[in-house]
Amino acid sequence: MVDQYILLEEEGGKMYFVPLVDESMKIKGLGVVNPMNDFGHVNIGQMIDVCGKPLRRIPPRLPTLIRSMKRRAQTISDKDAGVLIAKLGIGDGDTVIEAGLGSGGLSMHLARVLGRHGTLVTVEAREEHALVGLENLERAKQTWDGFPNHIHHNGKIESVAPLLLHEGLLVDAIILDLPDHVPAIDATAELLQVGGRMACYCPVSNQLEQAWLSCEKNGLSFEWAGEIIERQWGRASKGGMRPVNGPFGHTAFLIVAVRH
Ligand SMILES: C[S@@+](CC[C@H](N)C(=O)[O-])C[C@H]1O[C@@H](n2cnc3c(N)ncnc32)[C@H](O)[C@@H]1O
């Protein structure tokens, strides 16, 4: 296992996440390096030249870890992750269930706010997705001070939830980002303690309606549904600021329900 990683950034934003080990390895874009010998002495903020390429060692904060993360399944981005965390009231010391883990994009946001006293339970049906998500979480664990207790289950949430219920687990929040939310809501709603909230991330609107009906059927009260629209601004070439040109994209509809 790697004890520490360092993050190097090239001009233009390309990043290299390097395990700080004392052995030669090939890193795409940097060639063959011995990370400990070549980078072990480089302080955060300091520049280093690797084969004529100037790189800066940068601190591994959440935005940089997200930018440099491995990707497989589509991730939940910061615009939706931030709102989910706020609307579910997730904070230090809470216990949260998240399914599916996917690439771990949302999990990294959750881990950051749960802190060392929190517990994150992740569930993922596809092992090849879990490998990527777990690697991203491991990087975060090795680079942040204060990582939650993390428990991962491979399998479908519908099969894992009864085991969690059997263990007597009660949680503060559940976030579902799945193709079919209904069986997952049926399986997990009982795990939510009073005042706890469930959210579903629904790329299409029929998922939203089905999730709403399913939350109510399982005794949860609807609290909020909607879409978060982000409009980025930039500096205009002739001065002033304006919304940037580009696609005005859709990610998903979100729904939040609460256990009273
Ligand atoms: C869109 S991805 C999740 C991405 C994740 N939220 C992120 O931010 O990186 C959806 C994941 O759910 C997994 N999945 C699908 N059905 C599932 C189920 N019933 N139980 C657990 N995971 C499931 C898929 O394999 C996939 O990896």
C-alpha cells in the first residue's frame, strides 16, 4: 500500500498523481521516474523540472483530487454534490449510505465533509467500477488529514441493505445514483433514522417521478425536487465580464425526502 501520494501540475492544468515510493516506474507523460528520489524533496508550491517540463507540486485539496481522479462511471459534479450535501444537512460525524459508488466522485465530496468522526457506507454492483471508485477514495484517504470510517460492499444495494438492517444500522442520509431507484428506495428507506434524509440523482424526469412516489410509499415525506443550473462567467476579450459561450448542459434532477 502507498503511504503518501504527491500531486504535480503542469502549466495548462494537466496533473500527475504520483505514489511516493522508492522504485522506478513509468508515469505517462513523465517517463521513467523514481518518485522518492526525484520528487521526495520537493515542497508544496515548489517548481521542479522533469525532462524539460516545469511542474509545480500542489496541495491535494478536494478540487484538485477531483480534477485528477480516475474515471469510469459518470460522476456527480460539484454543483450537484454541494447541493445534495447542503439539502441533506450532511456534516461532521454523520453516517451516510451511498449507492452506487461508481467512480467515487460524490464519495470524495462526502468523505471531505464527514471528517474523521463520520462513517461512509458505499455500495457498488459492478466490481470494475468499484475498483476505480475505491482507488480514488484511497488517494483521498492517504492525502487528507481526517478521513471517515469507510465501509464498502460489493453487490446490489437491494441485497446489501437487508444485511445493514440486520446489523441495526441507522443512518443520517442516503444518496442513490442508480439507473433504477425504486427497488433501492424500497430496500433502504427503513435504514433512515428520524430526521434523516434520502436523495436520488435522476438524469431523466420519469426517474424523478418514480423516486418521488416510491419515497412516499415507503413512509418518507417529500421535501424538495429540482434541477441545479450553473452558468459560468468569464472575462470578455474587449473587457468586462459575461456568461461564457458553450453548452448549457443538464446533469440530473434531484429529489430529497425526509423521515419524520
Ligand atoms: C452513475 S454511477 C455513480 C457515480 C457516482 N455517483 C459518482 O459520483 O462517481 C452509477 C453506479 O451505480 C451502479 N449500480 C447500478 N445499479 C446498482 C445497484 N442496484 N446497486 C448498487 N450499485 C448499482 C453502477 O454499476 C454504477 O457504477
